[in-house]
Amino acid sequence: MNKSISGGRDYIYRYSGNFSKLVPGLSLSALFGKSDANATTKGAGDDYPYVTDSRTGQTLLISKATTSQPRTLIDLRKAYRLDGEYSFKLLGAHRVRGGLDREDVSSNTITQYSGGVAWNYAAVVPGAVLSNSGIVPAGITQTATKSIYQVGGNFETTANAYYLEDNWQPIGERLVLSLGLRNESFDNRNSKGQTFVTLKNQWAPRLGAAYDFAGDGKSKLFASFGRYHLPIATNTNIRLAGGENFYTEVFVLNSIGPDALPVLGPQIGARTVNSDGAIKDPAQLVDRNLKPMFQDEYVLGYERAIGKGWKVGVRATFRNVVRFIRCGSDTPKLASAWLDGRV
């Protein structure tokens, strides 16, 4: 039976302070958060090789293994944030907010075949050409294919940002304008701690307006525009910048032991290497012209209070992914990959 170990613990510490006695209209806040998350997948027979038998035309699992590729995955996330707010009057009322934040994510993971190896038994015809270009010897009618797959390590990603926003009421309380700008950067590192992709100076404007056209404080018409930059997921580090070891070998199958493991004869053909386990040079993994991916969001809506604690409204939202980054491979058999950007 498979067992998933999921969940974790979150810790958040926050400070808020009002400094109006020192500087009228000034307040500050700080936050630190830590999250430990476990997304490990285990099977009852993870210590046994994963063995399948396809000789009858139907693939059957014949070993004690229950999970083809058990995975250990533990994520550690730390977040830091500092915000300030200052209110003043100049051509109307202003509430200016600004701050900076940082997030460090560490993923410690390993994925491999159950028991470290997978076997598949197949029926063959003498003289047939196998997928590795090996030729089945005369008198041989069954083979055992050995597969080794392992990828993992400790992968880290850092995101930094700072922002400035002004909520401005230029003509009393009926109209509120929101003008903001955010700058973000992302840094993804491989299992050696080397940066393989970094995206800096990603400027994201945020604009909004809300208008109480009835003037009774019960209704508002609002609209906003925002640009949101999207980070490269940490699991991309694992597949793209990890030391992935993946190869297969084909042998003559003489017999099958009581533990479902093969009694082997000579190897047929050469080893097929999909990935050699080496951690690739970051310069070979990422398009030199890689640009940040982002989406633009437009919102238009209306709200009306209809009683104590009740309101109704309608909202339309349009999101457009303007640019994205994709992960691909050079050939269908190549396990290594690259990142490039598309407009």
C-alpha cells in the first residue's frame, strides 16, 4: 500500500507599531515566517526492486514493490517582510505604503526506482533488432531490461522585491486612486548552489481607481490594472539543474528467481544513456536571451451595500499571459532540458 506523507508546520511572527507621536501618520510592521512541508510518497515495498513481466503481452507487477518511483520531498520556506505607511495631505489625502520582502525556498528531494532498479521481462524473436540497436542472438526468446533512474539534491530559490504605493483621494472621499510600482528578482540555483537562471529588475505597475458616484458611502465603481511576474518553480530546478542519472541495459533472461529477480545471461547491445548524472553547466541550460514571464490583469466591477453586513456586486476579470518560459528537451529521449522564453 502506498503512503503519502504530507503536511508540515507554519510559524509566523509579526510586529506592528504606530509611531504617530514621533512622526505623525507613520506606522511600521515587520514579519518573519517559516514553513516546513513534507510531500514524501512511500510504498510498503520501497526496498524491493520494481519488477514487471510483459512476456505474455500484458505487463504485470511481480515483485513486492508497490511504488515505481518513490520520492522524498521536504521543502523549507522562509519569508521576511518589512512595510511602512505614511499618511499626509497634499492636493488631497495620501496614504503612502512601501516595503520590501524576501523569500528563501529550499527543496531537498530524491526520486529513484523502488529498490534502486527496475526490471522488465519481455518475449523476443531471435534476430530482432531491439530499441538499443542490439540484435537478439539465435535461440534467445526472452530478455530482461534493467533501468536505473535517480535525480535529486538540495535546490534553493530566492525571491526579492520592493514596492511603493500611493492611495490618493484628490477630491474628498468619493474618489480613490491607487498608484503603485513593484520591482522583483528571482534567483534559481542547482544542487551545487550555482545560479542557473536569474531574473532581475522586473518592474510591475499597479493602477486602480474606485468612485462612490452616489456619494452615500454605500456603492462604488472600481477598476484596476496590475502586472504580475511569475517565478520559475523550484521543481524546475530539480529536473533541469539536478544530477539526473538515467540509463537502460538489455540482457538475456535465463530464468527468474523466487524473489522475482532475474538470472542473467550476456548483455545484448550497448547501454542506452538518457542522462549521465552530471550536473550541467548553467550556461548550457538557459537561453541567453531569457526574459521574465508575466501576466497582466484587468478588473472592472461594481459593489453596493444592501443592508447591515450585506453587499452585492459584479466583477469582470481578464488575465493575459504576455510572456512565458518553457522547459523542453533537445530530443524525446534526452532527459536534460533547457529554459527559453516566448513572447
